[in-house]
Amino acid sequence: MSNPKNTVPTSTITRDVRQLDIKTDNIYESIVIMSKRANQIANNVKEELHGKLAEFASSNDNLEEVFENREQIEISKHYERMPKPTLIAVDEFLNDKVYYRNPSKEQI
């Protein structure tokens, strides 16, 4: 995954709703686009995290024998500090980094 996360704020910021519907002329369509993109980002990040944590998986884990691995904890903390997928999706949408199309509008 590319690294646009460095430019995206990690906390929620107030947005002007009128800026969100400029590209689509419909606030609801804009929200659907951002929502679908946020779901894509969340799935990518989840797969990436599970892939990294799978390296630490042990086939003979018992509840009594579970121990904390420093590297695993650092990886988890890194992902917790990342901006939320919705913030990344909104930033991408507002900066024209998302490709979207509406087939019903293309037929007209």
C-alpha cells in the first residue's frame, strides 16, 4: 500500500459539507464513494496486518503459554497510530486521488 498516511491527519477534522458534493453534485453520492473507498482501504490494511502478524503465529499456543512478542506489539502499535480508513478516503476524494464512475449517469 502506498504511504499517503503521512499527509493525512490522524484525528477527525471539521469539514465543510459543501466541499464534499462539488465533484458529484450530490452529497449522498460523494459519501457512498468515500465509504466504498474507506472499506477498500480497511480491507487492504487488515490483510497487510494479518500477513505481518501471521509470521509470529505458533501452532502450539496454549492459554498458559502465550507470551508477548515485542516486535508483534510494535507492529500492532504502528497500525493503531495510523489514520483511520475514513480519514484517508476523505482526503483521497478531496484531492482527486479516487477513480469513480456512475454507470446510470453514463447512460444518459
